[in-house]
Amino acid sequence: MNTDFLVIGSGAAGLSFALKASKAGHVTLVTKGELNECNTNYAQGGICSVTYYPDTFEKHIEDTLICGAGKCDRAAVERVVKLAPQAAKDLVEWGVNFDKTEDGRFDLHREGGHSEHRILHHNDLTGAEIERALIVEVKKNENITVLDHHFAIDLLTQHHLGEIVTRHTRGLACFGAYILNTATNQIITVISKFTVVAAGGCGNIYQTTTNPVVATGDGIAMCHRAKAITKNMQFIQFHPTALYHPGEKPSFLITEAMRGYGAVLKLQNGEEFMQKYHPMKSLAPRDVVARSIDHELKIRGEEFVYLDVRHMPAEETKHHFPNIYEKCKSIGIDITKDYIPVCPAAHYCCGGVTVNENGESSIRRLYVLGESSCTGLHGANRLASNSLSEAFVYSDLAAKHAIEHMDRAHLQEGIEEWNFDGTAAPEEMVLIMQERKELQSIMSNYVGIVRSNLRLDRAFKRLAVIWQETEELYNRTRPCQELCELRNMITVAYLTIRQARECKESVGLHYTIDYPPVKQN
Ligand code: FAD
Ligand code: SIN
């Protein structure tokens, strides 16, 4: 199958790129589940954009840089902050309904690390509203072909023409991807002028995550295999306040906007504790809050702390957070009267595939957007609600760049179809599921919120065993989604551990007891 633009992923980044690129050519958009099954759909807080005085670009830039603990790329920060208002306008044009105040202005929320109210939202269901509106636009666009339940296995490069490629090969280019139709188990070869990896994050490498099951790091792993460069994978963000409800997957998020609204963190004995850790208390940057909770839980041998919003006006709470109110009610918690039990959960991957100012990776004709990418915006710790802005800003820049270079791109010939020789139907699923559980346990216990050299070394050794067993299984098995996901999760876990071992300091989200913190932000 040939196409101008192959887009992998149907979240904020993939859908918005597809809509923009469709003005210049044909887009084939593949996604491994239903169209709206993605991290974007679960976003609650909203999207950052400087909108009204007294907020300014300078303040948003400063908040992002402080949160990123000295590791942000200032140019990327300025780019996203300054282009975010246009991204918000695009969303409104596509039909996204952001909440407004009675006088017609955007109703702005505030979250941890923000010095101003600057988060546009649709009550506490912003991501679902964005997905709804963008999917409507994509479905009516005749230049976009959607292939749902199609799983991207591997990117095509000169390797598939029989050449030896490395991360230093000059002129390394992407020609499309092998895509598994998960309904028929057929593998199709999609040849494209431009390929876009917008495959989201990797929360499922941990036991507890706010990410839906599709977030298995496929995009980052397939780019790594294709010899793209990755960075900052050690900076995995844990959200401090996932609802403590053992067994539920994914963990339900209690948005940080609730703390921006006035909710306060408390211990199980009802005492406040965040004043011990940061002057902004419950609204301190996310890494500080998650680490503080983790510390309190470890010294007390407890599994959750409380979020207390009972002192706020009940009707207002229900009005701002209807989704959270209903969810908690469904498990017997009335948030206007009861404490909400919360604990940290893996939430966001601040690292990813290194890209330039146009979202291009080190491989030509390959753009990486959204959570799979590392633009330099987040540094060592992402400021809340900056990721949606980043996804939309960079999708726009990438689409413009690709369209500009359309006439120089071509459809590569000579790529072989997938070779099934020597492989058989998958063996028992238990082989895959058990390895997956072991991987998640290693990552949660050794590569979590607080790390050490010993734990990282141990994780590396244990992972090597899982890697070897899985590669052997993969080499004798017809690809299926579960096995490919496991392989991708192992790759992403490997990159996380390797880059964590290389990071000889405690900074932002990478906190190790072997190196004293450089600074507490
Ligand atoms: P996603 O939206 O995750 O989309 C990835 C897509 O790729 C999915 O469609 C998936 O099915 C597809 N895919 C993956 N692998 C493959 C494959 N192998 N083949 C085919 N398709 C594949 N950020 C904010 O800015 N504000 C918020 O309020 C906010 N709240 C959040 C709340 C929750 C609970 C979570 C989990 C995240 C939140 N985030 C928030 C982070 C933000 O939602 C994500 O970073 C962002 O939506 C990522 O968009 P994306 O397009 O890169 O990826
Ligand atoms: C939240 O609503 O707390 C999540 C916001 C984010 O992850 O950016």
C-alpha cells in the first residue's frame, strides 16, 4: 500500500498532524485499538496556553524552566509557549468546547508548578472532548484513510534494502512501516513519503499507571530499532494523585487541577505534610509531591495518603469535577464529604525520540510527535498540562515542514514483504504475560520514584534475562500484538534503565540516593 503520509497513532499528535497534512496529500492513519483509545482521551486537567493578563509568555516560560530543573531546551520552551495560543485556536476551530466563564472568557484552571491560571479545559474531561472533536473532523476528511486495529510493528529503512545501518549512517531514511492487521493477522507493507510516529507513552512498563493499556512504548521502541536517537528516558513522571483502588487498570487520575482548586494532601491520620517538603505545599511541582508522598508512605508502611476537598463548596466541586465526583461515588466515596485515597502512579514519559524544531528525528522523513518524542520542552520534569500544547504545536510544525518538502520525497521501491519463514503461531500466552508481569515488577521496585545504583544494576541484570527469552520466542513466532508489545516494553525499560545509570546526579524526576540532589525546585 502506498501513501503520502503514514501516521501511527490517533491521539492528540496523530490526529492533528493528519488533519493538517491532509491539505497536501493522502494520509493513512493506523492505530492499534479504537480511534479514541489513547492517553489523550484520559487527559483531565487540560491544555496550557497563555490567554489573559496578568499571565504572560515570560511567566509560562519561567514556570516550565523551573519545573524542568535546568534540563529544558530554552528554544523548545519558547517555541511551545509562544505557539500554544494558536494551537488552542485551531482546537476551537475544530469544534473543541473549552469551558467559558459567564462573561465569555475561557475558564482557566491552575495546576502544580504554575504561577498563574492558564489551563484551558472542558470540565475534567478535556482529553475526551479533544478526541471527540478531532475524530469527527478526521472521519469526514476524504484525504484521510483510518485503519483501526492495525498495529505498527517496525519502521522501514535502508536496513530493509539489505544495507547495514547504524545510528551514525548518513542519509538514513524512513520509507514506511510494516503494519499488522490484528483482525486477520496479515502484515501489510505501507510505503510512504513521510512517516509520523505519534504512538504515545509507555506507562505500562510499570505495575501501576494512569495510562491506558495501549501505552506500551511501541513508538519509542520501533524508532530505537530503526536506529533513531533517544534521550531523557530516565525522566519518567509519576503523577502524585492516582485514586487508590487496588486492581483497577488503568489507575483513575485525580487531576492536579483539584489541588489548584483548593484540595489539600493529608496523611491517613488527617495531618497535612507537604509544608515539610516545599513552600508551595500541595501545589509543589509534581516530582516533589510524588517523592514526598512516596517518602511518607515508606516510613509509615502505608499504601495511600488522602486528598481532602471537603472544605470547598460542594456544588462548585461537583460542577468543576463531575467525572471525578461520579467515579468516586461509584466506589462509595462522596468527595464533598469524604477523603479521597490517593497514591503515585507512572504517568508520563518526559524523554523519547530526539527531534529537532520541526519534530524530525535523526532519521530523514521520520517525524516523531507527542509523548513518543523528546523535543527538549520538559527537561527533567514536565510542567502539568504542557504535553498537549507540545503535541499540537509540534504536529503543526511537522506538517508544515513535510508539506514544504513534498516534491523532494518519493515512494521507495524494492522493499520486501514481511518474511514469515521459520515462524509458527504463538505458543502459550502465559509465556508472554508472565514476562510482562516480571518486567513491570522490576521497573516498579527498582526503577521507580527513588532509585539507587544497586537497584538499577539489579534491574539491568534481571531485564537481560527477560530480553533473551523474549527474543528467542520472537524469532520463532509469527508476530502477534501481545508479543510485539512485550518486546517494545523491554526495549523501553532497557532505555530507561540505561539512561538512568548514565545520569550521575539526582535531578528532576531522576532521584537516586547515591547522588545528592543538585537543587530542590
Ligand atoms: P496518545 O494520545 O497516547 O496516542 C497514542 C496513539 O498511538 C494511540 O492511539 C495508540 O493506540 C497508538 N499506538 C501506540 N502504539 C501503536 C502501534 N504499535 N501501532 C499503532 N498504533 C499505536 N497532558 C496534558 O497536557 N494535560 C492533561 O490534562 C493531561 N492529563 C492526563 C491524564 C491522564 C490520565 C494521562 C494518562 C495523561 C495525561 N496527560 C495530560 C498527558 C497527555 O495526555 C499525553 O501526553 C498526550 O495526550 C499524548 O498524546 P499523543 O498523541 O502523543 O499519544
Ligand atoms: C492532571 O490533570 O493532573 C494531569 C495533567 C497532566 O498530566 O498534564
